[in-house]
Amino acid sequence: MEKTLLLGLCVTVGLLSVHADHTDKGVVQAFTGNSTILECLAKGARMTDSTGVYWTRMDLKSPQYVFFYKNGHSDTTHQDSRYTNRVELAWPNLENNNLSLIIHNVSATDNGTFKCMLIQGGTSRANTFDVPPIRTLELIVNDLSKELDEEFIENNHVAWYIQAIVGFFFVAAIAALLFFFQRLHAHYNKSSQSERNHAQEE
Ligand SMILES: *[C@@H]1O[C@H](CO)[C@@H](O)[C@H](O)[C@H]1NC(C)=O
Ligand SMILES: *[C@@H]1O[C@H](CO)[C@@H](O)[C@H](O)[C@H]1NC(C)=O
Ligand SMILES: *[C@@H]1O[C@H](CO)[C@@H](O)[C@H](O)[C@H]1NC(C)=O
Ligand SMILES: *[C@@H]1O[C@H](CO)[C@@H](O)[C@H](O)[C@H]1NC(C)=O
């Protein structure tokens, strides 16, 4: 009886915690120097002229943000300086309810978790940044030049092995050759010796 109750409680808590988080989550991989797109869709939202979007990062303190767009234009007042002239909307007027953000010239500092929030007309400036995100995206930045370096080092290792193997066989071949000539020489000496012995006997 107690066990059943406990199980029921666990299931309920489990279901509640699944239900509590409506945020869509995703992971994006990007390379330094390239552009990347953080996708976000305001499914079924009613879009008006005053609908906006607010993009920020988990580690940014309000009022700082990555990108803020409302009433038909972007607002750079509290934009984090790292994103100046580097971010733009994929759909400039949020067509198709598409709130996706393009980040140009991705750098290692872009590595982090981004949040996308839909801003509706009625939201006052003070509440703007408190709306729940509709999507969180983890951006993982890969440094291509570093990866190439690692590949180069790895290839160098391979080259080193090949050189070592070739070197080993080269030395072995010379040793074998030396041994062969030495034996030949010894054999020649022995036979000429026995010839001389023969000549002396006669
Ligand atoms: C970076 O972007 C350029 C141009 O869009 C593309 O040709 C290249 O393949 C991209 N590199 C990587 C590693 O994604
Ligand atoms: C949103 O826009 C981006 C960029 O054009 C596109 O890649 C993406 O597929 C769009 N998302 C949807 C759900 O239409
Ligand atoms: C891209 O960003 C790097 C710093 O992360 C900077 O040195 C470089 O000039 C930028 N390139 C462009 C085309 O803006
Ligand atoms: C990138 O960010 C993730 C968390 O979002 C973190 O686990 C990882 O260590 C970071 N990588 C670098 C190279 O900073």
C-alpha cells in the first residue's frame, strides 16, 4: 500500500516536472569565422506590427542582451558589445513567425546558451525581459584552425611511425648485407687457404 502510494507520487512528480518545462531546447554546432543560424519559431503566435523578439544569453545580466527587435526596428541600446554589427534576423520582419537569428563571424566567446523570447505588443519594457523563452539553444563553437593543427600533429605521428619502420628495415638490410659479405669474405679466405694447402701438399 505504502509502496503504491510512493510510486504514484513519483510518477506524479515526474509528470509535473516534464510538464513544467515548455521550452524547446536545441544544440547548434558552428565553426569560428563562419556564420551560424540560431533557429526559433513562434508557433501559432499572432504577429502584429509591435511583435518583437529578444535574444539573450544565459550568462548575460539584464539589461544586456544579444539582440532586441520591436516595433519594426532593432534596438542596440543595451546590446552586448560583442554582438555589435554581428547579428541580424534571418527574416527581417519576422515573416512566417520565424524569429531565427544569424550570427556572423562566430568566435570562441559565442560558445554558450542562447534564449529566444517573443515580445508581444502589450509587454511593457520593464517586463520585456521576464517573458519565458520559447527556445534555448546551446551554441558549441569549434575552432577549425585548432582542429587542423591536431590533425597535422596526428598526421605527423603517422609520418613518424612510417619513418621509424622504414628506418628499421633500412638498418636491418644493411646489417644483413654486411653479414653476407663478411660470410662471403670468410668463405673466400677459407677456400683460398685450402687451395694454398693443396698446392703445398703437391
Ligand atoms: C564556412 O563558410 C563558408 C562560406 O559560407 C563555407 O564555404 C565553408 O564550408 C564553411 N566552413 C565550415 C567549416 O563550415
Ligand atoms: C526559419 O528561417 C531560417 C532561415 O531562413 C530557416 O533556415 C528555417 O528553416 C526557418 N524555420 C522554419 C520553421 O521555417
Ligand atoms: C572576425 O572576428 C575576429 C575576432 O574574433 C576578427 O579578428 C576578424 O577581423 C573578424 N572578421 C571579420 C570579417 O569581421
Ligand atoms: C562551451 O560551452 C559549454 C556549455 O555551453 C561548455 O560545456 C564548454 O566547455 C564550452 N567550451 C569551450 C571551449 O569554452
